[in-house]
Amino acid sequence: MARILVTGLNPAWQKTLEFESLRWGHVNRAAVCHEFGAGKGLNTAKVLSRFGHEAWLLQVIGGINGQRFDAWGRREGIRTLNVEVRAETRVCTTVIDKTTGEVTELIEPFVAAPEEDAMQRALEMIPSGPAFFDALLFCGTVPAGMTPSLYLNILRRTQAPFSVLDSFKDLPEGLLNEVTCLKINRHEFEELKKTEPDWTARQERVPPILLTDGPRPARFLRKERGKFLEHTFLLPRLEKVRNPIGAGDTVTAAFTHFVLSGVPMPEAFRQALAVGSASCLTMEPGEFREEERRKILEGIQTVNPMRPFLT
């Protein structure tokens, strides 16, 4: 299988609290508490490892949380490349109201102090050369104290033939011209368009876009002759959703797996959406049951293939 580098520079130790009914402004006692390693990078690498790939995870970690985060990743069969800093790895607390189905995330801050030179150390950790990594995945933002220009440097150092950018904030100039695909959700896409409202008039290359929107229709967008064309995928309704956090990371990993297996991109995205949807039915991000994945895949409908997308 493939050797894949995942950059998950801003990880989080995950604590998920389930409440029968949550009342803001009152004392709430959780019915269940789950703890595990998470963050976009680890979630993605874990799915790739499950599909049989050799997943490498580049991350910035610190303190006790960083140590157990690294141990969790290794237990999942992931090769970790750790840039260690003084700051404690952040904790992300997910609050689930089982009555309403609402999910809220509380994320702690994390800063890599500039004097620790984490950017240069991260770059030097990565094996270089066009033959080493088969794919490169950028998952999430860089920590405070580091700049997104690191992504462009990593891309050029690895020279991976296939790459996916699962991030949208403060992108360095030129990155969109060089990555293979961009994976974002509908909210992120609208925010990104504010920086360049008329994407159809953009002279530079626009990579194919994997556009998710929670349980609503997902779209595969490709720019051709100045217009975005789309495949639209209607997702079946899910029963007994437990935790939708990390579903997008699962989609990124599964899409990469199917593309590297020779599946055309639109169909690879459809199959990846089934994996991501199945992960919503489990508590831990990146986990899914094969029988549920197959059932969901059968229910995904493709409509209006490659019609113009109205931006």
C-alpha cells in the first residue's frame, strides 16, 4: 500500500461528554465521559492505517498530553514525527446533548513559541525526495506562533505526486496552485470566496474541490473553461448519530485511499462520503463499521452529474 504523510500540526487530546439533556447556565452531570487522542491529523492518519497504508503523522506536541497523544498514535499503528515544545498539548472537549442531538466543541489555545524554532525543526524531520511519500495531506491549521508558509515548504520538500489540502485559513500564496485537491465544508468555502469572490474569473489554477455540508448534499467541483462543474451527492438520513466530529477527516482519508487505489475522483468522493457518514454512528472519530459503510453507500444518490455550479 501507499506511504502517506499527514501534517496534523495542531493536535488535541479529546474529551467527549454525553449528557441526557444539557441546560446551559445550570449544573450538568455527564452520563458518560470518553477520552482519546484526536485532532484532524490523527483522525485522518488512523483511517489511512485502517485501510492498510503506512501513515506518517507530523505533529507539534508538548507536556503530559503530548506524551499520551504520541502513545495513542503509535498504538494505532501510526509513525509519528514529533516536534516537541514547552506548551501543553491542548484539550478539546466535545459536549453532546443526547436529547436534542446538538454537539458543541470547546477548544483550548495552543502556542508554539517562535524562539523554539518549531517550523524549521518540523521541516527537517520530513524525509525528502519525490519517491518517498505517495501522498501528502494537510489537515487543519498550524499552531499559533507558526505560519502557514510551512505548508508550501513541506509540499515542495516531499514532492508527493498526490496531495489534499483540508484547511482554508491564511493560505500561503501559491499553495492552491500546487495541491492536487482542496477539501473544505460549505461554510469554509463561503469564507474562502470572500477573499476572492469571483472564483470563475480566477486566472490561477483552482484544484478540484471536495465540498461537504454535514448531512446536506455534498459536491465535487472541478473548474473547466472558466466554470465550476459539479457532481452532487445526496446523503441518506442517518439514524442514531453518536458523534459527527471527525467525519470530515474520515472523508479526507478515505478519498485519498480510493484515489490511490485507482478510483476516479468523483466516485472516490462518493465512496469516501459513505465512510465519513458511517463514522458518525460511532463515538470515536475515524471509527466505522463496514456493514454500515456499505449500507450508506447504497443510499447515496448522484444527481445532475457535471452541471454548472452557481457560485
